[in-house]
Amino acid sequence: MTQNAHIPIATPAPSAPTSAAANPAPGSTPDAEPRVDNSFNIPLRTLRLRDPLCWLVAGWRDFQRAPLIGLFYGLCFMLMGWAILGVFKHAPIYTLALSAGFLLVGPFLCLGLYHVSMRLEMGEKPSLIDSLFAWNRRLSQIAIFGGVLLILEMIWGRAALIVFAVSFDGMPDFAGSIVKLVDPQNVSFIIVYLAVGAVFAGLIYAISVISIPMLLAREADAVTAGLTSLRLVLSQPGVMLVWGFLITVAVVLALLPWFAGLLIVGPVIGHASWHAYRAAVLG
């Protein structure tokens, strides 16, 4: 037994996985931990221009499968719209910035809807209570990302006030009339305001379009989620512009009848945004 212990014993050729483990890639070890997500190693799918329409269709299907939950969130959106109208009556100069912020915090308001779509995708029955506490799964990272968006929104609001002050030599009193705000005599103000808004809106959209669903679905940090979203927008600008355009048009049309359209449009877009993430990001 002792002598045989030192006699080499022929062994079968290792299989492909064993060979890979025996010859690790440069910079790795056989016992290394699984690779952690970062904004450069998360693969993205190539999207088609018609894909945003498919996401809306999928969002509508999810809404039909959990209509009461969707209507709850839609009601929240509608009540927030009424709150904006209340602000407009007393402080119209803040209304545009507040309205823009309302549209841009949509990913956070839709977090519960993302959770519902994720449950439906897994073949499980979603519940309103679970959706309301979906943020608790990744509280720290969601809070960090929310803080970044809040800072950008505050800067945007301050820039809007500066544009008002410079264009009108002080803060004008529009007496609650949006018609006076867009008077042709104020064309220079309109151009500058829209240009400033476009810069901030484009930046916030680019870093948030798939970030919150990603934070909910996988172990990624806030920076990784934001940079991955930005990488998607920069690498496939045509598709993401179409998606942003569809969201904007749908929300604006939903605002017209006293925000009542948000009862349906809000949750459908929330569900559709989950499907946008699932279509764009592999894994």
C-alpha cells in the first residue's frame, strides 16, 4: 500500500470545465468569487426601433393581469397632478420645474409596478402590499440613486428660476395664466427655458431609463445602474429617443382631461419600463 501510493496513476483527460478551472483566465484564480456587476461587463442587447411599441403592449398586458394594483398607482399619479395644479394657482413660476420633476421621478413612483411585472414574469401572483415595500429590498442603493436625481432636479429648478429672473427682469406675475407665459412676446424666454430643460431632462432620462428596474432585479450598485443606463442610451440613441418620445406623448395626453388619463397611462408605462429593462439588459 505504501509503495503503490507513490506510483503515478493514469487519469482520464479532464473535461472542458475542469480544464478551464485548471487554467484560469489571466488575473483570476480557481477560487475567485463570481464576477461583480459593473457598468462595463453588463451585456446589452441590440434593440429595434419597433421594440418600444412592444414594451407598451407588454405593459398593457401586465396592467390587465393586475388591474386593481395598477389603478391604485394610477390614482396616486392623478392626485399628484392635482397637487401640481394647486401649486400653479399660488406659485406659477415653480410649476414647470415641478411638473418636470413629477415626470422624471416616475421611475421611483413606478417601483411598485416594476415589482408587479417581475412577479408576473416569474409566474407568481403579485400583491399591493409587496409592491408598496419593493424598495426595501435595495433601500441603500435606491436611496443613493434617488439622492442623485434629487440634486439634479434641484439644480434644474434653480436654473429655471434664473431663466425667469433674467428674461423678465425679476419674477413676473402671470396671475395663474399659462397663456401669458407662452405669449409670442416671450419667445426668447421660451427658447432658453426649453434649451435648459432639454439638457437636464436628457441627462436625467439617460441615467434613469433602466436604472431602477436594474436595482430591483439584480445586485448592482447605484453607480453601475446609472452608467449602464447611460451606456444604453449612448450606444442606441435612436431606439431610446423613440421610447422617450412615446413616454412624453402618452403622459402629456394623459394630463389633458384633468390628469384622469394617468389612471391608465401611468401604470401601463410603469409596467412597460420593466419590459424595456428586460429587453435591453442580458442576464
